[in-house]
Amino acid sequence: VLVSARDFYEQDYHFAEDVERPNLPRLRRAMRHLQPMPGTAFLDLGCGVGWATRLAVREYAVGSAVGLDFSHRALVSAAALTPEAGWVDADGTRLPFRDATFDRVFSFGSMEHFPDIRGGFAEVYRVLRPGGRLVTAVPNFYIRTGQPLEFRATKGGWGAVMRSVGFEIERVATDPGPALFKNRRPVRLALRLALRAISLIPVLRYQFVFVLRKPSSIDGAV
Ligand SMILES: C[S@@+](CC[C@H](N)C(=O)[O-])C[C@H]1O[C@@H](n2cnc3c(N)ncnc32)[C@H](O)[C@@H]1O
């Protein structure tokens, strides 16, 4: 399954469109939950063409930035856009980093595609320093995007998985979904309009932006 999922991104995913038409305001809205960021060690998990990594370096002044993805094609574009970041080709559920390497991990629309959802969160927990933060945007239960592996859950369902590996949930924001005019194919536009309307109902928001903290070792000591 993993091999074919990876093949899908290598061969079929719209990375060229992502390079040409990034939605930076949408990323910035989610990334502000990572503040303060200056000087921190930052990981963008499932980075695609790496726009969040680029923002981390060029707008948020992180101390070091790594983008990780299992699509070589995505990383070639990412490295061209932001040569000053580090780019790592690896599976998101087996991170090639030591324990407690990062202060901030960001993952936008990627962890729900991992072959082992709980294992993916456990790996992020492992590579975060105590007191470090993960901000991850993951879709609501009814969303479909046509990617090979799509885990879906309600806000409560996602939260249960995250808590089960040790994360503390600081807050949960929401994301309204793709820009309406991302591309002009009429059927796609109509679908996005319908999604926007549905997504006005709070429990049916397109996706959740979870702000998670790995507890410090002193938490709970008193
Ligand atoms: C919907 S895209 C999101 C990309 C980027 N975060 C963005 O906001 O544009 C999902 C990304 O997750 C990556 N991905 C999916 N499964 C993965 C896995 N098991 N390990 C590493 N990356 C994975 C894909 O290659 C793809 O770049």
C-alpha cells in the first residue's frame, strides 16, 4: 500500500500547481499557532513543495528548518524554491531524527495520509523536545480529496488519537478549505462553493488545526 501511495504522489499529484499557486494566507493562518518561532528548530512534515518551510525561514526567522516528504518530485521543487532549508526524503511514520530534535513541528494536510496514523503522531512526539509544539491541520470526517490513503475523523476522534500518544491539546482552530478560485474548472469550483457553505456549520468545518504540546518533564510533578 505504501509503495503505491508514494507512486501516486510521484506520478499524479498536482505539485506543479502547488508551486505556481500557493495559498500563503491559509498557511500563515495555521502557522501563527507556532509562535514564538524565532531561533527554533523547525520541521515541516509532509512538506510537499515546501511553502511552509519557506515561510518559517524567510518570515518567521527559525533557527533551522527541515522539510520532509516521501515524494522526490516534491522535494526537487522545494529545494529549488528554498535552497537554504534542509530537505529530507523519508517516510513520515519513520523519522530519521534523534529524540527531542525539534522545537516546532508543522504538518498541513499530510498526517491523515500516513499508513499508520497513531504511529505518525508517536514519531512526532518522539522527535519534539519536551515543551515543544506540533501544529497540524487535518480534515473533518466527511472530506475526500482523492489521495490513496485518507484517514478521516471528527474533532473528538482526532483528539483521542493525539492524546493517546501523550500530546496535550492546547487549542483547536479550523481551516475553511481550499481557495475558491484555486483553479477555474467549473465542476471543481461548484464543489468548493458547496463545501464552503457546508463548512459554515461549526461541526462541519473543512479541517481542524490542532495545536498540540509535548508536556515538559516537570509538568505533573506537583
Ligand atoms: C496534500 S499534500 C500537502 C503538502 C503540503 N504540506 C502543502 O500544504 O501543500 C500531502 C503531502 O504528504 C506527503 N505524504 C503523504 N504520505 C506520506 C508519508 N507516508 N510520508 C511522507 N510524506 C507523505 C505527500 O507526498 C504530499 O506532499
